[in-house]
Amino acid sequence: MGEVKHQEIAGLYKAADMVLNTSLVEGQPQAALEGMSVGLPVIMSRVPGNLGIITPGKEGFYVENPQELAEAMLALADSSSLRRKLGAAAADLVKERYSKTHEWEQYHFVYQELIGDE
């Protein structure tokens, strides 16, 4: 596909069944969070930057090897109800923990701690 314009990303996510993050190293998986925000379940590699983002089996799956990746993909591909359930939970998680407002509040808290302001 090459480079995709930012304004076209939401449409691509909406046409997808799941989001894959197979990074070997990750900071914070923004692309996975974007896909989750539109109701897609996620499959992420079990690396430090991804760990703690989801509850396995609730919003998606963590995988450690190609066999686990294939199993997770098949589970989601074979069950539209599982995709919907995990996708809805993923969207809720992003709204609760990764919204702009929540992120701003967390940064604000850190800044207050650093400057000693209450």
C-alpha cells in the first residue's frame, strides 16, 4: 500500500477485522491503540512496550511466537462474535485509559509532582 495519508487511516481500520502489532521492540503501540479505538481486537507481540496495555483474552491477545500468532489470528478469523466482543472491550479500554483527556491529566499530574505544585 505504501504510505497512507493520515485522514485515510480511520477508513482502513474500519475495513479491518483485527490489528496486529508484531514488533520485536515497542515503546507505546500507537497504531494498535488507534485500531482499538475504532473497535478492533488486537494481537500484540509479548514485548515490554506492549505488556500491560491489554488484558489477554479481554481486548485481544499477546503472542510470543509464530504458532501463537497463527492461533490468535485463527481464533479471531473464525469468530465474528469474539471479534466484536474483544473489539468493544478494546474501544472501551482506549476511551478509559488512553483518551486525550486522560493522557493530559496524567502529564499534568507529573508536571505538578515535578514542580511541587498542588
